[in-house]
Amino acid sequence: MNQTIINAIKNMETLSFIYKGKGNPRVVEPHAYGMGSDGDDLLRAYQVGGYSSSGRLPKWRLFEVNKIDNLSPTGEKFNGARPNYHRDDQVMVRIYVQL
């Protein structure tokens, strides 16, 4: 498990990272971190800034943690769960931490 993601969710702090080696860093509000049915760790987050191949932000996203590079907390806080956030994410068979 990734302690940086866990701490960011617990402290409601945004994260910055490169995803799939593409573009500039993304900035997200992490909401849930867990394991998918294939055993890979997943991050459910609300992307609020940075690179987006679709160009549509802000937006809900699901990230495969093994495809995240240069992960770091930004030092910026967010105010809690975003609208349309659903606890106990059905994509995750095991949840490590969630808002």
C-alpha cells in the first residue's frame, strides 16, 4: 500500500503525479484507495487540475496506482467529498482507506 495516498485521503490533501508517463502532472483530490478485482491497486479521485488527454476538467477518474509516477502531496487541502462521490466503490474488492 502507498502511505502517501493513505495520508492524503486522511488529511484531505491534494496529490500531484504523472500518469502513464504522459503530459504534465495531474492534480487530484483523492477519495478512495483500494484493490481491484485483478489485484491491482486503484485510486478514485476527482481531478481538479493539470494534464488531461480529454481536456475535460474537473472530472472523476479512476487511476491504476502502478501507472503513477512522481507522486507527491501538494500541501493544498480540499474540503471533503465531492458531489456524486459514492463510498464503498464497487470497482474495488478491498478498500484500504476512503473519505
